[in-house]
Amino acid sequence: MKTLSLPRTRAWGTLVPLVAGMTTVPAVAQTTTPAFQPRETRVERPENRDPAFTLSGGLLGTYDDNIFRIDSARQEPVEDFILTPQVTARYKRQIGLNDITVRGDASYGYYIRNPDRSRVQAILDTQGTFRIAGTCVLKPLARIQRQRADYGDINGSIDNFQTFTALGLEATCPRTVGLFPIVGVRRDTSDNDPRFAFANQKAVSYSAGVGYARPSIGTMTAYYNRIDSERDAIGVTNHIDRAGITFVRSVVSSASLKADIQYLNARSIGADVRPYRGLGWAGELVYRPLPRLSLTGTTDRRIINDTLVPAGFAVQTDYGLRADWQFAERTQIRAQAGYATRSFRGDPLVIVSGINSDTLVDVLLRMTRRVGARIDLQAEARHISRQTDTDANQYKVTLATGGITYRF
């Protein structure tokens, strides 16, 4: 294990003033924990992909009634209107049986009343599928993302700009009937502004599994996954071991099921953090009662290496329900609700706020309307609420968004 780059007492003395007013990071703003999720493992064949290059641009307008995600019982929330021009480009190339996709997204969030909070955000994502001997598949990926940390991460007007990177490679030889292997490796990093350098993180994940496919029962995969996450600035390393079984099956023509049951063993070295040993899971059930209506239920429990907590990790459990309704030929409505609980495992010398757990409720209603062949209109309403076990760092926020997208 690497030695501390700062003496323990000096590191803690530097971190405590910063962390005292902070909360941990919601899932959307974290380095994603590499996951061995339920997946389809049938033999894939390339599709005709035309056009090879697509470009779209758009403009979103969002009203946010609590941009700093603060508790209205303690301080008056600050509201603002954010204009976000954005552009998305995608290039898809097929070479024989192989294909590669490159996607780039860039946007600029301009705050009308608080222009000093305006920032550029960008994502560049590259993925490929390379087939060997017509049976085996290599899937490389590379990703870089630049974004401002959501104010819900810190409950105050403190800026932090984050950079996330991911490099990965998965190899498998899927079969429609019989046994097949799966192996994978992935490296994730997160870097923050100098004031938040203690949150910088490097995570390496290794996965290996054996799958079995049969049309009458579906596809099952037994696997082992190891994640090592290092935080050099404070000399902390998180080790996460996962062993489990995934199952994928179309139950009937109108329903499909994906399930992953696993045993988790998470522990930290270099800090006084309570380990977690117990069940983890991921599940998705899709039901289509009508051709134009789809209902999706999801649940999962996983370990989150929280990038804005100097030591430790979080055990997060999520439940979600989504309905997608093709209301008309060109109009789609989506309604969804999410409920998440987090149990924080942190060093008591650092997590001075004393929050041990929290609950997040997220409700969204969205309508999209296609106008002609190139224009999409969107309207969305969203409400997020956070409650903690100590009544500290709680907030509620309501957002209303309207936008237009044009495909060139």
C-alpha cells in the first residue's frame, strides 16, 4: 500500500474545515463504480448504420428554485434561470464485422443571475466491437468527462470542477447454447480542483466469469469482480470484492427480466472505516401491457466510492419505477420516480458533520414532441428531496425545463 503523502494529523487538519459543511456526492456526480451488470450475451451481428455521422444542436432553459441545494429552514434558497446551449456529434464506422462509435457532447450552462457559476461541460466517449473468428468479441471503451460538481454535493456556493476518465476492455465468446467465458478490466480516475484535491481517486477493476446460455431458460453468468480504489492524498485504499450470478431472460413476449445477485466485501485500509459484508444486487423488470406503453421497475444495492468524501465509501440502495408512453405518433411521455438510501462508512475524524445515512427522492415528468423530421421539443418537471438522519444538509429543489433540439 502507498504511504501517506501528508502526515495524518496534517491531512485531517486540512480536510475538516472543508468537509464540515459538505455532504457526500449523489450518484450522478461520482466516478462510476465498475459494475458487472446483467447483460445480454447472445452472439451479436453488425447492423447497417447509415448515416455514419450525425450532428445535433439544441438549447435548454431551466428554472431552478434552489441552485445551491441548501436547507430552506436554515437559509433562504437562491433561485436562477439557466440557459444551456449544447451540441452532440456522433460518428459510427463499420469495418467488415467490426464497428466503432465516437460520441461527443458539449454544453455551456449560463446562470442568468449568478453568471460566475456558469461553466462548460463536455463528454467524449469511444466504444468499439471487434469480432474474432466470428465467435469472440472484444469491446474497448474510452471516456473523458468534464463537469462542475452539482451543488447538492456540497450544499453551498463552493465551486469544484471535476474530470472523470475511464479506460476498459471486455472480452467474451458468447454462444446461443452452452458455456462461454467473460473477462474484463477497467480503470477509472477522478480529479478535482486544488481545493478538493483530497477527493482525487484512481480505481482499477478486474472481472472474470463463466456464462451459460440456453433459449429455454435464458442466460446465466457466474462472476468475480475486484475493485481497488486509491486516494493518494490521504493514504486511503478501498478494496471491494464481489462474487455473484446474473440472469437474463425474456419471460414472455411482453416481459423481460434481468437480475444480478452478489456477495459484497468492502473494506478500507489507511482509515478507521467500518467494513461492509453482505448482499448486493441489481434487477430490472420490463413489462409491456400495450404496444405503446412500457413499464420498468429497477432496484440495486452497490458500493459507491464517493469522490467528495476524504475516506470511506457508501452503501447505496436504489428503487425505481418508470413508465414510457407513446402518446401519439410523434409524442412520448415519460414518468419516473426514484428512491435511494445511502449508508456512509467514513472516518469519524473526517466526517465531522455526523451524517450516517440519507434518503433521496427524485420524481420526473417529461414530454418530447417531434416536429417534422429534424426538430424535437421537450418539456420537463422534476423535484428532488434529500433527508438525513441528523436534519443537517437537507434540501428540496424543483426544476422546470423546456428545450429544442435540431438534427442537421
